[in-house]
Amino acid sequence: MSTHIIACGPSGFAGAGRIMCNGLQNATEHGGKCTYVGPVTPFPWARGGSGDVEVTWRDEPVRSGAIGAGAAIANESVLLPLELADSLMRAARLSAADGNEPVIWAHYLFPYGAAGLMAAALLRGSGVPVRLWLNPAGSDIWEVGPQLRELATGLLRDPGVDRIVTYSSSFAAELSDQYGVNRPIDVLKPCLGGGYRPLSAVDRAAARRRLGLPADAFLISMHSNMRPVKASEDVLCVARRVASLADSRNVVLLLAGPAPSVPRDLSPLDIRLLGLLRDVTEVLQVSDAELNLSRHDSFNLSLAEAMACGVPVVTTDVVGIAPDIHVCEAGATVPLEPSGLRDPRRCYREAVDALCRFASREDERSAAGRRAGEHAAAVFSGAAHWTRLRSLLSAEFAGASQP
């Protein structure tokens, strides 16, 4: 008998969705069986495919005269949690009939965790053995959860949930504190997809030429979903201050993701809006530092990706990846400050100082980048992720054979 992970979660380009896809694909590469249930092929798989991860959904949408404006069901989106639950039940029932041990793994509480709990309860009621894992993310706890307090608390405490998994110890502690979760929360650090690696000096220079970037500029990268919580206005403030202090060195800020609102004149800072990239690897590999000033982050996959490319990072200290940055001295973490455009001379002075130091001392910058790359290769590797995931699956099904 083998374990079959049946996952549901977001299909966009934000970190939690990419972490889910990386983990599922990595598990199948190590011999695991994984299925993704959802109405849209996730962004990371839209071009390159999902490998051996099965992607499944309903054959036909739900149709009824009771759906529409003024009807009992206002619109089709109202049915999404129910369609998810129905599709999870179908996949788990077929899996169990084939002799597998199904694990429903819901990433994000809303609506995926709620759908997973509904599916698991109904399956168990009909005699189908199934396990349920919840994988909360930052917006579940800090943004949506406080507005759906009863539901969030109920999901996290429900005895029908077999395991809560998240990305970092600090986020697990926040879950426990804010929602009174008196049960173990397992930490499973994300793994990175292939291609995240440092370039040699020669290849790095060639990549800069190919991308039309100045050979001698100090390149600061920021890649994210650019939601307000990512505080892109603070990133602009800090980068502009670095540009004004960088001893005549040209400073270029590379912004990858949905274009944020950028004031007309931020001279002497040079800004390149790269838009939404399917592959951000090359941009990271030519960067000198990655800057992140998130207001909260359960992990921050973007920083892990930068580290894996040999790029030192400067970030607010609220990120779940902060202990990894500290342990290998991969850059700087700075205290969170009130958000919003302000006097550049006072905006995140510690972050400005760290970036200016990297800009003026290549030996220090390259050493931090080397340590970052070595740490990421070991800790965020597919092998490390699979070792931890397999131990969780083995604990879930003590005595059952695992893939």
C-alpha cells in the first residue's frame, strides 16, 4: 500500500502556490504519487508542464437555472469550495479503491482548507479512510483569518485535521499564539525548482549584456506579487537612497512582477519594470542584492530563490526564512518600520547601510552570496524536502509501505 497525495491550492504566481507546485513535483521525482485538484492549471506548470503530477478537475461545470443574479446561487464562484470538495472526494475514493492511502493536502485555508475538511468528513462518513493536512499561508492568518475568525479557528482546531504543516517555526508559533492551536505544527521548508544556481563571473557578465544591463552597475532585485503587504513603496525609497549614496556608482532597481505604482522621478535611481516573468532565474543571477521589505511573510520563497543564485539578501526581520539568513550570514535582516513613502534619509537606514556596504565592498558581497548559495543548495534542495516529507508520511501511516 502506498501514499497518494491529493493536493488543492492556489493556481497563481504567489509564493504559496509555487511552494505547493515545487513540493508536489519534487515528490513525484522521488517516486511519490501526487495529484493536483483545481479548475486552473497552476501558473508554474502552465508552460513547462507538471511532470508526473496528475492535474485533474471536473469534466463539466455545474449548470442550473438556480445560478445567476437574483437566483438562489448568485454566481458560479459561490460553488468553488463545493466543486473542490466534490473533486477531492472523487479522487480520494478512486485512489483508495486502487489500494492507496490518500492524503488530502490543502494549501491555504480559504477556500481550500474548508473544502478539504468537508471532503474528508464526508469520505470518512462513507467508510473511505483518508488523511487531511492543512497548510496555512500568511494571508490566511494576517488578512483573511481575522475577518473569518470563527472559521479560521475552527479549521485549525478541528479534530478531523490530522496534521498542520507550514514553512517556518516562526510562522508556526504565530499560528499557535493567534488562534490558540494547542497541537504540534510540523515545519516543512520549501524546496526550489531546478535552475537556481550562481553564475561564474564570466557568465554573469555575459548575461548582463544579453539583458541590456550596465556591466558596472549595482543591481538590486525585488521579485514578488507586489501586493500591498510587499511594501514596494518602501523598496523604492530605500533603493533611491542607496543610489544617492553609492559613490557615483550607477544603481539599478529590477522589479519583477506586476508593475507597482512608481513616481515619475526617482533620480538618481534607474528603475527597470520587468513585468511578470515565468522564469526569474536569469534576473537573480545577474543581481548584486535582493531587497525585500514585506510587512509579513510566512516564509518568503523569493529570498530563498535569490540565495540559491548566490545573491545576498536584505529584508525585514519578519520573514520566516530569517533564521536561514542568519545562520549562514547571507545578508541582513532589519526591524520592520511603519510603511509608506517618507523622507528617504530616514527610511530603513539599516537596510540602506547594508546595501551601500555591498555596493562598495565586492569582497563582502561575494562572500555573503557564496554562503547564501551553499546554504540554499543544502537546505532547500529536493532531497532535503523529500526526506522531511517522507518522514511525515511515514508517521501518518505507521507500518504502511512508502514510495
